[in-house]
Amino acid sequence: MQVDVLLGLQWGDEGKGKIVDVLCPQYDLIARFQGGPNAGHTLEFDNKKFVLNTIPSGIFHTKTLNLIGNGVVIDPIILKRELDNLKAAGFDPVGAGKLVLARKAHLILPTHQLLDAASESKMGDGKIGSTLKGIGPTYMDKTGRNGLRVGDTTLPDFKERYEKLKEKHLNILSHYGEVPDFKEREEAFLAAIEFIKSIPHVDSEHLVNQYLKEGKKVLAEGAQGTLLDIDFGSYPFVTSSNTTTAGACTGLGIAPNKIGGVLGIFKAYCTRVGGGPFPTELDNEVGEKLRQLGHEFGATTGRARRTGWIDIPALKYAIMLNGVTELVMMKADVLDTFETIYACTHYKHDGEVIDYMPYDINSIKPEPILEEIEGWNQDLTGIRTKEEIPTALANYIAYLEKALEVPIKYLSVGPDRTQTIILK
């Protein structure tokens, strides 16, 4: 058996959580492999809506185990709040034994959040657009070999380790000015540490590989999107982890030859949160229409997302990096009322026409070359079969498949899990 990977091909917010939820009955294990609680995976079913920040999106299926892998950074306060909210809604994954934590996953401390806010504030107009969840500083401590991990919480000297790292952070913060009071959050953090001790801790690399050895099916769930990858995204306007298929290997402890199918998710248009390049951005009334119709506001932060037309060069780049074998097109219904839509096929960049994302995309902003496409002018939210798809939408799907050279297997026409059509 091999691990299938599901990830975003744009700048995040593509709808990964919904598709994991839809596919979950096919899998025995759903494993988050990177990112932190800046992710907001939204799931809707039975007239209920849930937003998951850290917990894998298979949590509502009773027969599936969910793993928060070693590549994830965990805020114990947020994780406890998520689980408390689920329990209040009638779901208790801890009590049901359906959630496990990787011992090697790193912890977000209250002082990591203070460092995040202080660093972002000092950058002024050049700020990254951080969610201020402390994720960047936590990954910095991880690579700097100073971090605390889930497995450390059960060691007799955990409190001493915590105090040592906190003191380091306070020394750094003193250079930014007065350190805000965080006593209340620290108390909540230490209480949440006690709580997460009740969740089984596992060596994720052994767990995942044992599942494969036993012939069980595993789906690796990514957060954010390919164009936010720390190595291959629009640096420095990126997240702090590897959001690509390669991140599933290091974020779960699986060998590259254990990767099976790669399901790439993209919107029928494009969005981005925070700063950084966005070649097809529509900073006008059309962009605002997309924002309102698509409810393009962050599931975690509530921030308005930037909107624009679909970007084919960027998608081809993401498909190449990830080895995508199948595609999922999300939010086609958001374009229902557009008589004409557009797709970016190339960029004008530094006097040339190119079909790839340039290295200096931050300093020399490429101009998108747009191709006009007929809209379908039809409400898609009620259709459930591929036979009901209007001709203009079928043409758009065929157009994208030809340009991207990968089949589109699933089409989403609304937020509910039932509003998903199998095309292939």
C-alpha cells in the first residue's frame, strides 16, 4: 500500500477540508503532515458547519483514525478548544479513541505568539501578513534545535525545559520594547498541556508505516497551499513549512516511494491572504464580487481574502512540484453569475512573454495575459451528477484539463459534502 496525498495548489483556502471529509470513508487513517492552527479547514454537513484548525478533517467519521503528524506545530490551547467545541456538538474523538498525536510534533508556546507579533510589527510596510499564531517562531525554534515537543510533556523535567525556552524568548522580546503581560495565556497553556496528555501519543513514523504494512489505506492531509511553500513558494511571503508532497514524507516519516496518488485541489478562480505577489489579482468591483459571492474571508482569522482569476502558469508549477495525478476544482458555483470569466495563460515579465513563475516575482510584478472564456450563467448548487453540468462549464473543465495535462476528477458546487460531483 502507498500513502495518498491531498493538498492545495494555490495560496491555501482551496477547500481541502471538505474533500478530505468526502473521501474519508475510503481511508483507515487521515494524517495532517504540516502547518499549524493558522489553517482553517471548513466542513459542512447536516446543516452544521465546523472549522478545524489542527485536527485532521476525517474526525467526523467514526471508523477512521486521525493523526496529527510530527510536521505539525500544535498550540495546546487551540487544540483543547477545538476538542471542547466538538464535544459540545456531540463529537468526542478523544473519548472514541479516534485522535492521536505524534510525539515529535512541536509545541507553540505563548511567547512564540508574542515573538510573532513583535517581529511582524517591526517590519512595518514590509510585513508578511502573519496570522500571529506563533507558527513561524515555533518552526524557527524547531530548526534551531530549541523547541519543545509533544513527547516532552510526559518527561519529569518538562517544566524546566519550558522555563528555559520561555526565558530565551523573553530576552529576545526585551529588544523589541516592553513585554506584554501573558500570565493568563500561560496558565491556559499549562492547563492545556495537562489535557493533551490524555490524548494518545504515538511515534507517527511507525504508526503510518505499520498501517501500510497491514494493507490499510492512508491519506495525508496538507494545510495552506503549494505557493506558500517555504522553499518553492513566493518567498518571503510564505508559510514556515513544506506544503508540497515532499512535506508529507518529512511530516509523517514515510519514504518517497511510499507516495501513491496525489490529489491537487484548486478553486475555479484564485485567492490569497496576506502580503505577497498575486499576478491575477482583481483589486476592483469584480474582485469584490468574487469575494462576496465566495464568502472569501478567513475561516480562522476572518480576514478578507484577495481575489483574482485562475492562474494557469502557477497551477502548472504546483502540479509539477507535487506530482499531481488527479485534480479537484472547487467553488465553481461562485462563478455562476459571470457572463464571462478569464484565465491567465502567460505573463508579461521584464519585456518577455513567459509561462512560468519568475524568481523575481516580488520585485518585478508580472502582468497577466488573460484569455476570455464563456460563463455558464446557471445556478450549479443543486446539480448532483455530471450529466447536469452545463455545456459552458464542461468546456471550462476541458479547457483546464488540456492546459494542465491532468484530469479533473471531482467538481465542487457548494460547501456541503453532498455538493460534490465525481467526473471520472
